[in-house]
Amino acid sequence: MLVAFLTFVAVFLLIASLGILLFQQDAAKNRMEEAIEPTQRRGLRERLKNTRSLLHTFVVFFESVLPRSQAEMEQIQQKLARAGYRGESALNAFYSAKVIVPLALALLALVSGVGAMNPFFVYAVALGLGFLAPNMWLDWRIKRRQKRIRRSLADVLDLLVVCIEAGQSMDQATARTTEELRRSCPEMCDELGLMLLEQRAGRPRSETWKNLAERTGEESLRNLASMIVQSEQLGTSIARMLRVQADTLRTQRVQQLEEQAARTSVKLVFPLVLFIFPALFLVTLGPAVLQMLDSFQALTNQ
């Protein structure tokens, strides 16, 4: 059992390292280039380029195994964009993971000896779970990123209100907010930066806000985009609307926390019944049961 656990950890770390190298290689390269001397940057760039080409060859070999349709590829691409991965390599890495992970789990079952117990069941579970694991991981990443965007949206709106009331336009306020909150709210600022690029390319502001809501899949951003479009059409104050929206988001956050706190008493019932009450009964009734057993044994001996 210990060997199986250690093998599983090693395979998991190998797959995680491959994903980090594929998805975050540019950021790692920039940090490494800032930390070393300028004379060493050329050699580092060449080594990273060779590593990237090797990983690309490894990924392409596996990602071409699974058949896929254009509609499915567009759906997965949209999910990857909502998770924060917009590069073409992310789609290739996702499909290659759907082949590598099942094979890794099957190999883990073979090496650990678990597959010898019930080969058909164990290998079927390993292949099925490995095939579904990338989808579950992607859904988890999407929910995590949406949660971060939802938490940071109120702060972004507050800074937008301050910038607009200071005399800046909506586009200038968005650009300044993106610059100021890039470290504290990286996900939201990343989406705002992409929205600004769309506006500079000539798209209307209302369309870019709708695209922002569609990319993230966050309901609060959809409501915000609708309110901004209505504010532009009716000519109402955008700053007042943003302030009201920020207050509404904070009120909703407080209500969600109160709802979660109210659910705590219900969730505590199951551990109380399963763990605490049996131990309590054992402590309180255990001595009485032992004494009764001793009494019955004494009566039978007589």
C-alpha cells in the first residue's frame, strides 16, 4: 500500500510539472531572466526553447490520439479561456492529458499490484477516472477563477467610481484600474486588459463588456454589462450605477456568509451522529454494561 501511494504521488507530480511547464512557461522565463545576469540570458532562452519544443513534440504525439469534432474543440477552448488558458498549446495539452492520465493510472495499478485483485474492474476504473480527471480539474479551475473574479469585482468597481468621479472617462478609468489592481486582483485585471485591447481594435464598449461576461461565465459580470449598456442608452450616471452595483455585491457576499453560517448547524448533525454520539454512549453506558455482564455471570455461576 505504501509503494502504491508513493508511486501515485510520483506520477501526479510528474503530470503536474508537465502542466506547469506548458501553461506557465512564459511567466517562469520572465522571472528567471530578471534574476540572472544579462550575459546568461541567451543561453537560458535557448535551453527553454529546446525544452518547449521537446514538450510540444511529446504533447502532439498524445493529443492526436483522441478523435474530436470542431464543436467539441470550441467548447473546450471556451472552458480553457474561462480557466485562464487562452493559448493553442492549452488545448493540445488538455487532449494529451486525457490520454496520458489514464495510461499513468493503469501503469500505477500494474506496478502497485492492485490490478491483480480484480483486473477488469481496477483497470476499467483507472481508465475511466483518468479520462474524466482532466475535465474535473478544468471545471475546478473555472470555479476557482470565477470565485476570485467575483470576490475582486467590488474592489474594482470602487476604484472605477473613484477614477470616474475624478474626471476620467470610462475607458481611462478601466485602464487605470487595471494598472493599479494587477497584483491584488490579477484575474479580473487580466480580463479587463483583454477588454481594453478589444476596444482599441474598434469594438463598441457595450460589445466588449458583453464579451467579458461571456468569457468569464460569471453572472455578476453579466448583470454589470447589462447595467452599463442601459446606462449608456439612457444617459444616466455610470459612477452612481457602479457604486450601487458595488454595494449590491457586498450585500450579496454578506448574505452568502450568513447563509453558510446557518447551514453549519445542519452540517454538524452528521459528524455528531456518526462520531460523537457513539463515543458518548460508550463512555456513559460502557461501565453499566460491564457491571451487568459481571452480575449475570455471577448468577450463572451460582
